[in-house]
Amino acid sequence: MINENLKLKAEEFAGALKATGIYNNFIVALNDYNNDGELRNLRIQFARLKNQTNGNAEALEELKSVQEKINSHPALLKYLSAQKELIEFLQKCNSIISEKIQIDFAKNSAASCCG
């Protein structure tokens, strides 16, 4: 069973993480990505075209065009940038925690982006 003090410290850390601008920027970008109607329609169109290409050159060109629109969409770019920033921040947190407790925190916690 988890030590109550350790549980409290983990909850404090999670709360502090959620209060950072980096985390909040990520959540906003994630919501924008998930709720952008144009991007959603492009992803649906891409999935539909992917299933219909069957080696047809014209369909493959259309698929490529839709993929390029997705890859350059501002909501996706904002999300990827915010995700990268959050991962870098979490990796720094892992380094600090690992140094303090003398073990690789992320590596010994669970599969994560931080280790």
C-alpha cells in the first residue's frame, strides 16, 4: 500500500503541474485540436480516402493533398508544439525528482514520455 505522505506529495505535485502555464497551454491546444471542425472533417476525409485509393493515382494525390492540409493545420501545429513543450518540462521534472530521490523516477514509475 502506498505511504500516505508519498500519496500527498504526489497529489501536491500533480496540482502544481496542473497550475503551470505549460500544462494549461497543452490542455487548450488539445481541446482546440479535438474541437476544430475543419480539422475533424479533414481527418474524416483522409480516413475515407485512405480506404478508397486502391492504387488509383488520382485518389493518392487527393490523399496526399488532404494529408498536407492536416499536417499544416494551425490547430495541429499548436497541439504538437504544446505537447513537445510539456514533454520537455516533464523530463526536467523527472531529472529533478530523480536527483533528489537517487533513482530514475519516470523509469521506475511506469511507461511514460519522461524517462
